[in-house]
Amino acid sequence: MQNLEQQVRNLIEIGIALSAEKDLAKILEMIVDEARTFTRADAGTLYLLKDDKLHFEIMQNDSMHVRMGGTSGNTITLPPVELKPENVSAHVALTGDIVNIPDVYD
């Protein structure tokens, strides 16, 4: 019960912080960061759907020491991802399914 209470408090604090921020890149970076914290993930990637393609925006990966986006200002450019179901990111965008990959190297 205490864990659930703490999670609700964290979500409220995140909402307050997001509503105060005006820079979209920083907002997106905060969302990825908090989603990673909430799910205890080592990495997170954000794609935006534009023109029926997924456009890479933000990646965070602690084990690879990669952190880019709104707060760091570093940009990584990747080609857009076609919406083909065999691609994990496209599958999620098309179906809304949650995908957990415990070990991306396996």
C-alpha cells in the first residue's frame, strides 16, 4: 500500500513538473525519464508518429551511457521507421500493445 501511495505521489509531482515546462523537447525527455524510472527499465526510446512513419526523437540508455534529448541537447538522427508489424516500435504504434524486452542482447 505504501508503494502505491509513493507511486501516486510521484505521478502528481511529474504532472506538476510537466505542466510547468514550456520546452517540448524537455517535456519529452522528462516523460521518457520518468517512464524508465517507473518501469525500472535500463533504456527508453521515444518515436513520434508523423506521415505514417515513426520518427526517432529521444533515447536513454544508462548501460551504454547514452542520454540525449531535451536536457542534454545532443541529437542523434536516425531514418524514420516504416510502420511494418515486424518492427517492435511499429508493432507498438499499430496495436497499442505493451512490449517488455527483458534482455535486448538475447
